[in-house]
Amino acid sequence: MKKIIFGLSAFALLCCFVPTVQAQEHQFYQLKIYSLKTEEQVQRTDAFLEKAYLPALAELGIDKVGVFKPKEESKIDSLKHIYVLLPFSSLEQWENLETNLNKNQNYRQRGSDFLKSSADNSPYSRFQSILLKAFQDHPVIQMPSLDVPRKERVYELRSYQSPTGKFFRNKLKMFNEGGEVRLFDELGFNAVFYGEVISGPEMPNLMYMTTFADQESRDKHWEAFSSALAWKALSAKEEYADNVSHIDITFLYPTDYSAY
């Protein structure tokens, strides 16, 4: 899992549409990160996600589920990782998920190898769960438009930590009212989601995912962003000073069974 640390539109006006769209104005996301020790665990978790978990989620009306793997794993902990991004229309839908899944007999049968594993034969080491609320300027998950082979794609997951809650709210303002999200849209960053972390291991922070055809495309997009007059003007404003204290970047690619 590759991490980089350094300092530092096409937004749809959903409020104009029908109530069914309004109900999804601000989605919530769960990002599950599985840590695995062996290739056998990877294969078992892949099989569970593809054959049992995602089909059961679809039956509950939860689609656009993304499943990703790092372009390059960390050499520090020697673990492998699988990232699962789930969108929810409400916190209630997230809260009731496990109860509703366990009512599904087909899910329990298809996923029995994973769900009923013994203590000495676990299909994973641990998993981390992060709960996020969508940004006001990017309120629902967006499916990226890429036609290159999946392993060539670069899905860039970023996490921005802030020194305090005050600075975190200031960074949210910079993304939304300040126009940072709109600039990403204008430059074609093909964002999947932007979310403020409301429960997770490292807070306060926000996370977002942008997508590119390959690493070269990714690098060119970021060069354009860094040199954009709008970004230079925005980042130079004193009101937004010191609102990010740490950045993590992870480069991912979608699995064959990921929705995108």
C-alpha cells in the first residue's frame, strides 16, 4: 500500500429534481479495509465479496459498491489489503445492514466459508471500518468513466487530517464554498466521492477518491491542478492557512467484480 506524505464542474443541482433524488442528496459511505496475511486469505475474501456480499447488497438496493486493491503494497507490514466502498442513502440503512444481511439465507449459504470460519482459519487478519458523510458539493457517489483495463487504472484515495476540529471545518469550507471541488470537476479529476469522516481511527479528517486512466494521466492532472490560477488564489488565502496537517495517499485499482 503506497502512501505519500507532504504538506500542502459539473456539480448537479439535485434539489431541482424529484423527491426520490432529494432523499439521496447526502449519502453516507462506509469504507472497509481488510488486512490479509496470505494469498489464500485474499482468495477467500475475494470469493466472499464477489459471490455472496455484493449480490446480497444488491438485493437490498445497495449498488455502486467499489472493491479495490493497492497498486503497490507496503513493504513495512507485509500485509495485503482489500478496500470496499459502500454507499448508503441514510445512516439507518447502514445501521440495519448486518441484520438485513443475516435474514438472507442465500447470502449465508454462499458466504459460509467466510462467515463460519474457525478461529484458527480466519479469512482475514483484521478489518478497519470508516464511516463518512458526503460533501454538500458532491452529495452522491459518481461512477467514473474509464475504458482502459482495470489494472491500468489509478484510483487515488486521499485522507486529509486537520490539527483540530476548527481547522477541519475550515478545510471542508475550502472544498465546498471555497470551490476546491468545483476546480477538481473542471479539470476532469473524475471523482467518485468526497466525504467527511464521522467515525474512524484518525480524526478529524476527510477522504476523497479521484480516478485516472493510468499513472501518467494522474500526474498530468495534478500538475494542471497545482498550476491552476484558481488553486493558487484559493490556497494563498490566509483564512485557509494551516487547515491540513497530514496527508495520506493510496493508489488503488478496481477488482474485476467491482462496480467501477
